[in-house]
Amino acid sequence: MKSPFKKFIYQTHLILGLVSGIVVFIVSLTGACWAFQKEITEWVEGEISIEVQENMPFILADEARKIALEIYPDKTIHGTAYGKIDEPIQVIFYQAEPEFYHTVFLHPQTGKVLKTKNHREGFFWFVLKGHIYLWLPKVIGSEVTRYGTMIFVVLLITGVILWLPKKKIHLKQRLKFKWKKTTRWRRKNYDLHHILGFYISTLALVIAFSGLIMAFNWVYFVTYKTWGGDKDPRFVIPENIKKQGSPKPEKITVLNELVPKLMAENPSYHEIELHYPTTDTTSIYIEVSHQEGVYYSSDYRFFDQNTGKELNPKSIYGKYDNASIADKVIRMNYDIHIGAIGGIVGKIIAFVVSLLSASLPITGFLLWWGRKNKAKK
């Protein structure tokens, strides 16, 4: 006999599972597909072959901007990313309305346009749309996904409670598959749902909760404060020290000097991405990436666009060495969500956990359907 508490948990688990099953299936399956998006894209597209001349420097940031704007003159540049001297410079265009996300690849020394890329097309763009808003209109789909993920967190917790046996002697039975030739498919389905669900519950909860941190501002802020954070957890670009603009040639000089300066300071950098100031009062924002494939360990640097003086941000996004534990937890969140925090092993784990998470709504539905038909019979 189930206790009243277990009956309540069971009914909650059942109802929420039936309500959110399709959402959990789509979000989990597309999440599994996204785990190796970077590796598969690079393998399919291949590297751009570049011939470089010895002792010839990179083209300057302002020059890269001018060349790219000739391709898309009416669009907004998000930033210009510099890799090593034998890698193309990427001028990234992004704007939300109307939606536009393209990259112009330039030769690092001559500025020749090597190719352009539309990030809003292809298989992985289709996958991302499904993961974020279920291929529905964005306003509707994103809300369904957000609350569907929240329900999934509740399902994982209630599922573990239902899994727990009354007596320790029955614990081993719930940790192993004991299938024989005579084992019926309903029993196998039951084990797939309960045993696999238990084994992936902790990691699935971490992935789902990291999604909630990105989906809900209040979860983001509460998580940061819970870890003892005392800074502004938002991404804030500081204002210039000198509010009024100085002569234009001086600003261009400051802009062009920053990337070479940071390259010299960080000789082992992976990528340096410069973001052009959007107004006369905002500072120049530069992201210095030290590791390929992750974002959390990057240094976020801000410079007065008139004088070139470095500014100290008051938010969690500054130099990684200055980040507190709470700052690092939030900065790691996206890398945790996709498994990149653990390198290729982490991505494999995220892929497997997401794939098995997608199976839970199916096995759960079959359990309910089997019991319903059995009761009718």
C-alpha cells in the first residue's frame, strides 16, 4: 500500500508527465543534437586555408569594420574576432529586429573577403529553434519551453521519490536490470523508465536547472545570491570616464591599438573579440578567450574609447582571475548546460543524458497506457 504522500507524489508525477511529455521529448532530443554542434559544423565546413606573409601584421579593427560594412552596409556589427595570424578574422553582424546573424570572414593580413556565413539557416539552426521555442512562434514557444523545463525539474525530483524503496533490502532490485527470456515488455519498459531515470536524474537535474537559470531572470539572480554573490550579475558595459567625445581620429587610434596590445599581453590567447562602442558614451568592450570551446574563463575587458584607459567593471563580467565562486558559477552556466565544461567527455555525458531524458516521456506514457488498458480489461 502506498502512503498518502506517495500517492500524491505519484499523481503529481503522472499529471505533469502527461502534460509536458512532448515538450520534454523535443527539448531533450534537440539538446542531445546540439551537444556536438561545434565539432560537426567544423568537420562539415572544413577550415579556411590561408596563406600568410611573414612579419606582416593583422589588419586594424577599424579597417576590418569598413571592409565588412561594404558587404552588409545597413546592418549592425556585433564585434570583430581575431584568432591567430593563420586564421581568418571574423566580423560578426547581429541584430534582433529584424533578425540578422551573419559573419564575414576576412584574410587577417590583406582584408580580402574569404566567405560569408548565415547562422540562421541549416540543420543546427533548425535544431536550435526546436530547443528554444519548439518551432512555434517565438513569443509562444519560448514560454512553453521555459515552463516545460521547470516541470521537468519537478518530474525528476518526484521520480526519485517514487523510485526510493520502503526497505533497504529492495534497493538492489531497483539498481539492476534483471531481464530473462520470459520477461514481458511491460516489465522491461518499467525498468527502462525507473532505473535509467534514477541513474540520469542528478545530471539531468543539473542540465535542466542550468536551462532555468538562462530562462528566468529570477532564477538567475536567486542562484547567484545563494552562492554568496555581491556584485551586479548582469552584463553591464561601463560608461566612459570622459563623457563628451574627443576628436574622431583619437578614438580610431585607441580602437586600433587595443587588439595588438591585448595580443602582446596574452600571447597564448585563443581568440580576441572586439566590440565597437554603440554610442559616444559607452566604453569599448573586448573579450579575451583563453580556451577553445568554453566561455566561462574568458576575460572581459573594458576601455575608455577616448583615452584607452582600462575601466573596472562592477559586474561579474571582468577578469576571470578576479571572479568569486558565485561569479564563476554563473559564468560557467552555459558551458555546464551543453557539457563543454568537461571537454569532449563532458559533451558525451551531456549527449547521453539528454538522449535518455528524451526516452523518459515515451516509457512513462507507455506505462500509463498499459495500466489504463489493464484497468479497463
